[in-house]
Amino acid sequence: MSSITIQNARKVFGRKEKVVALDDVSIEIEDGEFFVVVGPSGSGKTSLLRIIAGLEQADAGRVYLDEDDVTNRRPRDRDVAMVFQDYALYPQLRVRDNIGFGLKRRKVPKDVIAAKVDELAEMLGLKELLDRRPGQLSGGERQRVALARAIAREPRAFLMDEPLSNLDANLRTATRTELAQLHQRLRTTTVFVTHDQVDAMSLGERVAVMRDGNIEQLDTPSGLYERPVSLFVAAFIGSPPINLVETQVTDGTVTVGEAEVPVPGASLEGRSVIVGVRPADFEDEAFALDPSWPKLPVAVTVRKDLGSDAEVVFAVDAKPVRRDDVSSALAGGEFAEVDLVHGRDVPMFAARINAKSSSRIGHNLQLTIDPGRIYLFDPDSGSLILGPGRPEAAVVTSEA
Amino acid sequence: MVTGGGRTRKLVRDAGIFLVLSALAAAVIIPMVWIVGVALKPPGEYFDIPPVWFSSDSNLQHFRNISGFNAGYRALLNSFIVAICATSASMVLGTAAAYGLARLRRRGDVWSIWFLSQRILPPVALVIPVFLLIREIGWIDTYQGLILPYIAINTPFVVWMMRGYFLEIPTAIEESAMTDGCGRWSVLFRVVLPLVVPGLLATGVFVWIYIWSEFLIGLFITQTSASITAAVQLPSFTIANDVLWGEMSAFSLLMATPVLILGLFIQRYFVRGLTLGAVKG
């Protein structure tokens, strides 16, 4: 097990048309940490992982495992194990030999390998499958074999490149839990790359959100949710995504549809802002914690009953936010772009409310907004001006 | 649901397919059987009407006669040696090149077309320069004089076929092997080559059969029994004003046997080889 340090890594692909995969990235990953790198496709997260593995050479910058400078070492001399998206098992080898492959290459005695393989098969529930070939396994089983193969070598670090993205929803959730448990047990430094923010939030001890070859924010999952540095991070983290409208601070309030939400701090008066409200910060008036909270009457167009709570979708009469940073963060997400029911160009909001709410599709609903939990962003830079993760609604002034 | 009418239509269609396939099979098999008959029957019965498939006087005399003509059985040995050497060399060179080209994505596409274009040239266009070259080196009537041009002609084909197979292998498998402790060479030998064994077999057999039956270059390069190949030997059963049908058939049979055996042996890989390798190449 090792810490991983990346200093000023830069990687550019292509000769004529240059694509900057990594701009100038520095990270310190602690020994034993579960570190997640998340971002939309093309943000440079996989390049970062491949540079750590040695499968890609950075154009500039250095990579350290503990104190060892491994920048110019070949993959096999770095002693890290990689888990690939499509598992990359050796099709011609039995499960047993797949798991033992790395040990065999390192000239470990046969009986030691056999014992290790049996131990891992026991641990990961692969005992019955040891003599099969990868072609005879299901996706989840292959994933486990790939994990076993990585664990077998007891490497300095696990590097995982979207290992869950080929699994269906149930298996994905189950495997996530297993990965978390495995990490509890082994405490091996893990770098986990994903485009799925649920993976990131549920697995990462710290999460780096990448955008266009740079790390936009590095924080704990709750830090990212509560204190996003920018619109991009705010839009990327959270499901359903944060609701956004563009407006102005007038008389100490911002207007979200028909709701007037008070904003602390006189310095913002008259300023153009983008207001963000997390779906969970709405509530049906009947279940509101504080009757004085601002009210937002809406017409429900979709209601999804999720059991523990309900999600309602509604149009808000406001200026929609159309920005590159937001759309790249939401690309591929579950995001209603326009009001398809009424054919109007207004933003669609989602709210997570109490499951006992009597709201129904096509009916009006009175929602409340928790005024202490709104986010304000600067429309020019996209950076956060004011957010809920604050002692006494601190206004962020110096963040650029 | 198969209705009565549907069943009849299916029967008619199956019968049609069966007839067409039978005709095709007959077109291939009848000449082969006829050759076997001619190789065994005495000369007087070659042109009997009605034709005699298998004579009651069948014997092995024609096979005995072969050794008196030209290089005799030595020609089969020559062909065998030349084919084995040239095939092995083409496979080694071509497979190595194909692997390189498959992994150098961008440039590889252009190169592979060039490699293939060598194969498209008509052999006649090649044979004169090849002859002049080999004469210059002083390799006329030697094994190496045949092996060298055969390697040159077949290596591009091997590159093209094998590149298609290599492209089928996800790079992640190789990268996985690299992080697992393999260098480039051990990735190739332990992970990649075992995965393309069907391709290697199919390609190898293609090349071997090409060389085994190659005539034109053989005709120019060979002179005596030191190097005359079976394909060059075959027409020499035409003498003065006569064709020695029995000896020629016997020799054809001997030439065809290894090809048939190889064909049966790797039939399974053959179709896969043609489709997979070709489409992706």
C-alpha cells in the first residue's frame, strides 16, 4: 500500500488538432484512501488513471508512489493493479489462472499461488467457478474475477476504470457495497474513476471532480454537495440535479417562480445571480418544518413515487439557465430540458417531497423552499457566491 | 404456427436447396473420383465408352512410373521443404508486422492497404523481375531461390490477415497483462498469440497451400530435380504427342492429398478465419 502523488501532470493528444486531456493536475492521495475521480466523458479522468498505471506517459509532470518516483517506470514495475471497465480477463485462461496470473509472472511458488487463489475465491464467492473460462461467466462474476485478480497480487494501489458501468442497476448497487466492504477490509489505496456521481458519492472518501483536464474541486462527498465551488460541480453532483434559474437580487430577495426567497447580505443587492435549489430542499407545505418559509405554488406534471419519498416535476415561470458548464455537467443525466407538456421554453424543476404528500399529476401543489439552503452563483464566472454549507450564511467573496 | 401450406412451401424450399447443394458437391467430387479411377486403371481404358469409373484391372503401375519422370517423387519432397520453410518465415515476419500495425492505429490503416496491394498484382507481372533478381544472386535451381520470393509474396497476406485478428483483441487485455507484470514480449507470447491461434492456423494453411500449388515462379526458378516442385513437375507428364493421363492423375492425387487433409483438419477455423480476419482487415 502506498500514497500516490501526482505533480503537475499534463497530457495532450493529437498532433495537428491538439486535445488537452490533462491540463496541469496535481493530487496527493493518501495511503489507504478510497479516492474517486469523477467527471463527464472527456474530462481527463481516465488519462489521469492511465498515467498513474504507466499505460500512458504524461507529457510533463511526475508520479510518485510513496517516495518512489515512478514517472518513467513501466507498468509492470509500478506494482499497481488495474480493474478495467470491460474486465479484460484473459479469455483463454480458467478463472483460477486468471486470478493467479500476476503472481505467476512474479515467480511466486505454485502452492502459494494456489492457496491465495482459494482464499480469494472463498472471499469473493468464486469457489464454484474456478475451473470455468471467462466466456462462461456472467457480467457480475467476471467483475469479481477481475477484482480477485487485482487483489491477489497485493499491489501498492488499485486503479479502477469505471468498473461498475457494465453492470445492471441492481448488480451495480450490490457491487458498490461489496467494493466498500472490500476496502474496509483491505485498506488498499484505491483510485476509482467514474462518470457516475452516485458511485462517487457512495464510495469516495474524497472525490475529485474533473472538468476539461483540470480538477474543478477536490472535497469529501458531502463537501461537494454542500459547498460546490462552481455551477459545474453543483450541477454535476446530486440526483436529480440541482434546479437553476437566472434572476436578480431585489430588495434582499431572489425570485424563484412566484416564491420570494430572502438573501442575507446587503452587498448582493441589484446583482444578477443564478439561483440553485436542490430537489431535497423543497417540501410540500403540509410537511414544511417552518410555516414561514417562502411558498411556491406549482402545477405537478410528473410524480414519481420512490417509496421513501416522492419526486414531483413541474414547470417554473422563469428564465432557464443555458450554459456550457451546466449542460456538460448534465450531459447524459436525467434532466428535463424544456416543458414538454405545455411546449413552453421554461425550466423544469424537480422536488423531493414527503411520500405522504397528496399531490397528483395535473393538480396544483403548494411547495415551500428552505431559505437557508439556497445557492447563489455568479453568472459570469459560474463560481459560488453563497451556499448552505456555511456558518451564518457566509458570503463567499474571494472565490474566483 | 406452421400451417399446412407453410409446411409444403418449406418442403419445396428445402428440396430446392438440397438439389443445388448436391449439384455443387457433385461438381467438386466427380472430377476427384474420376482422377482416382484414372490413376489406377490401365491406359487402354481411359477413354472407354461408356466410361468405366473403376477398372477391374486397377493397379499401382502409374505410381511406380512416376519416379522415372523428371524429378519424380523428389518433386513432392522439394515442394514440401520449400512450402514449410517459406510458410514458417512468412508467418513469423508477417505476424510480427501485423501486431505492430494493429497497435499503431492511425498509420496502420494506410500501410495495410499497401501490403495487400502486393497480393493483388498478377503473378505474371512479378515473375520476370523475380527471375532476374534470383539469377543475379545466383540462386537459380535452389531451394532458397524459391523460398525468398514466396516469403516476399506471402508475408503481406499474412500481415493483412493477422492484423484483422489482432484488432479483435481488446487493448485492455494487453494493458491488464502489462500491469500484471508482463513486458511487451511476454504480453505477445502469453496473452495475445494464444488468442489468435485459430487465425494463425487458418492463415498458415492458406499460405502453405498457395506455395504448394504455385506454378509460375517455380517454372522460372527451377531446372533440375534439385529444386523442381510438384506443381512444376505435373505438366511434364505431357510428352511429345501424348499425355500420360494415368501418371498425371496419380501425381495429382499425391499433390492433392496433403491439401485435403489440412482442409479437413482445420475446416472449423477456416470459415472463421475468412470472415473474421477478412472483414476486420
